[in-house]
Amino acid sequence: MKIWVVLFGALASASPLFAQEPTPPLVPQHSQTIMETLIKAGPVMIPLLLLSIFFVMLVVVYLMTIRRGAVVSSGYMATA
């Protein structure tokens, strides 16, 4: 019986929450594009971005071309 009283109290106290009006939508703010951010960062940022892309591509190529046998030989695995 006590649980019914608690449930009724919870529902009775929550009813004003459902009666509230929704907040008006916020005005969307202008978000910066990547190019605007790069230009604002200065002239050093563009070469840094290009070098970053190059080195990420280099790592991906090395990961795709590396062979497991070249990294861990069978002789190494026999002694391990």
C-alpha cells in the first residue's frame, strides 16, 4: 500500500512539469568552416595541415604494406 502512495505522490508532483510551455527555438549561430579557421590561424597553419595529411597517408600506406613475416620471424617466435 505504501508503494501506491509513493507512486501517486510522484505522479502528482510531476504533473506541473508536463504543463510547461516549450522553450522557443534558439537562433542558429554562424559556425566557422574549416577554411575560415585555417585562414584565421595564420600562414603557418596551411603547411601544417598539408604535412599532417601527408604523414597520416604515409602511416596508412606503411600499415597496409607491412608483412607480418617481416616483423615477427618464425625464429623469433620459436625462441619466445
